[in-house]
Amino acid sequence: MADIHRIDCGPRMSQAVCYGGLIHTAGQVAMQAADGDIKAQTKAVLEAIDALLAAAGTDKSKLLTAQIWLKSMSDFSAMNEVWDAWVLQGSTPTRACVESNLALDSLKVEIAVTAAL
């Protein structure tokens, strides 16, 4: 059986868990850019995802799926502008995007991904 590797394991949750040739990230939010607009928050979230993927020894070219939660679907187009500039064409994951209440009022986007190692 493969070992489970946890990245940034805290008392409540890990930021990522690697198992069975996959990395699953927790939902990433832009705590440091929480006062920014949707584009700034999306950029910060994707940078956090890049860092977690790198810590696991992989990158966005191996994305399998993404789950995106937006505070408001009115931010969908602006979020997609940042997403489209970040994601690698030809390596786009499956994706779901929904409107949702987020943990803090200042947060506009949360993203979780699964990627191959």
C-alpha cells in the first residue's frame, strides 16, 4: 500500500494530501489578498496551488480536476480571465464552478484541485 503524504498538516486539516499517485488540495483562498478584487484573489489562490503542487513534485500540467466556489457568479468572467491565463492549454482539467457562501465575507473565490504526481 502506498504511503500517505500530508503537506502543511494542521490540527483541523492538511493543505494537501498525496496518495495513490495523486495530490488532492484543500480549498485554497486568498487570505493575504482578501481585500483585493476577484482577479487579485484568483491570482493569489492559483499561486498557492502552484506552490502546493511543487511541494508534491508536480505541476499544473498534470491537473485532473478543479472545483471552484465563487461568492458571486457575477465574478465568473473576471475569474476566468485569470484562470485562462494560468491554465495550460491542452492540459485543462475537468472543472466545476458554483456560487457559494464562503468562510469570510471578504473572500470571493476558493479553488481545490486534484492532480497526478
